[in-house]
Amino acid sequence: MEAGSHDSLANQLLELQTIQEARVAAEEEARLKAAEDARRWAELEAKHRREEEEARRRGEEEARLAEEQALRAEEERRAREAKEAELRVHLQEEAKARAAEQQRMHVHEKELAKITAVEKAKIRSRRILAGGALFILLAALGGYAFVVKPALEREALAEEMAKQEQRRATMDKEQAKAALLTEQERAAQAEREKDELKARLEKKERAQEQAKLKAAASKSAPRARPAKKPGCAPDDPLCGISID
């Protein structure tokens, strides 16, 4: 009986020990599992915090870059608008200067054309008067004048036309130079040319009047043969006579 009780107590103690060991093992497993879960949770929390920090830094960087890009775009826009405004003002000033220069050249051309027309009219009138005087002189000289005077007149007209062509070429050259002169200098130059032309024409008219007076005097008085200059041909009636 006592042996059976002893075995039953030993079995109970063994069972309690087994239960105690199982409980300890279960608690250890639970502790290890909790520690593993805590470690994993901490790693997840750290990863989440790192991702949030990275996202925050990335957002700040993108915002900074966007702000810098916006500032650069604004500066470029302002610089472009300023340059366009400066170019527009420059073009407007150039257009005004060209318009003023064209207007000045137009006025200058009109003044030159007016002066040229007046001078041509005076030359034409004087040429007509000279032609009339030559016609009267030729009629007074008679047969001699009909033979010699037309040749002289043609020569004089050819010379006059050559002079006119030369004067026109000179005037064209002076017109080109006049673009660089002031209005007062151009007016003074035109006045000097007009005075010179007037003096030449008056000199020619005086010579023609003197020739006409000499012809009239020679017609009314006995005609004396002029002294021949050395080197004149015996049959040259014009040798020794001064013709301007």
C-alpha cells in the first residue's frame, strides 16, 4: 500500500515537473516571439520613419528646385521684355531718323531742282537773246556773214553746249558733295555758281554787243583791212580778229 502511494506521488511530481517545464518552454517561446515581433515592429517603424524623412527631403528639394526654376524663368522673362523694349525703342528712333533724313533730302532735292530750273530758264532766255543778236549780226554782215558766221556760230554753240555739259556735270558732282554740307554752305555755293554763270554770260553778251557795234561802224565807214598777224594766211579774212 505504501509503495503504491509512493509511486503515485512520484508520478504526480513528475507530471508537475513536466507541466512546469512545458510552461517555462512556452513562456520562453512566447518571450522570444514577442522579442522577434518587437524587433520586426521596430524595424518597420524605423523604415517608415526613414521613408517619411526621405519623402520630406525629396519634397523640400523639389519645392526648392521649382522655386529656383520659377525665379530663373521670371528673371529671363523680365530680361527678355527689357531687351524687346530697348530694341523697340531703337527701331523707332532709327525709323524717325530715316524719315527725317528722307524729308531733308526731299526738301534739298526740291530746292536744287528749283534752282536748276531757274538757271536753265535764264540760260534759255539768254541763249535766245544771243541767237537773236547773232541773227541781226549775220544779216548786217551780208554775204560774208552767211559764209563764215554760221560756222563760227556752230563752233560757239558747240563750245557753249560743251560748257553747259561740263557745268551740268559739275553741278551733279556738287550736288553729291552738297549732301555733306550744311544748308547755308549749299546756298552759298549755289549763289557763287550763279554769279559766275551770270558773269560769264554778261561777258559774252558784252563781247557780242562790241562785235555788233564794230560791224555797224565798219558798215558805215570805209572798211580798212586789219593788219595781218605773223603767221596768218593771205586768204584768211578772220586772221587777227579776236573772237571771245
